[in-house]
Amino acid sequence: MEFGVMVMSPGERREDFSKTDERVWLLVRGSASIFLGAEGDREVSRPNLFDYSPWRLSVPAGRRIVITAGTEGHGAGERRGVRRRGGR
């Protein structure tokens, strides 16, 4: 299992794909546009983690997604590494 915290700058784009692993993305705060291939885009937001319900996306192995961060600037310029626990 891999676990990581990723803070994206406004407008930053991240493509995610794995042939073998399922992935789960959790929006802690801010907004994003998620491109789901043939299903199109989905806009999601969570102004803060205390007053709003979480938003998550479960992605099966072999599925490519693209996440583009919103414009509010939460954590702009800040990046944190991935911590690995156990794993394959």
C-alpha cells in the first residue's frame, strides 16, 4: 500500500495511471477538475475539511485520469513527498 499527501498549485495538472494498482484520491480542501476519459470532466470542491463532507474518487487498475487543481491557491507552491508503507 502506498500513501501520499499531494498539495497542488493553482492550475497544476497531474496525470495518474497504473496498470496493476487501484488508487483512491481524496480531496481534503479546495477544488479540482477531474478528467475521466469518455465520461468527461467532473468539477469537485470542498472549501474546508471541517464543515464539508469529503469527496473521493476510486480508480480501478488500468484507468487513466487527469486532475487539474482549482484556482483558490491552497498550498500553492508546497509539495510533500509520498510515504510508502508495506507495498508491492
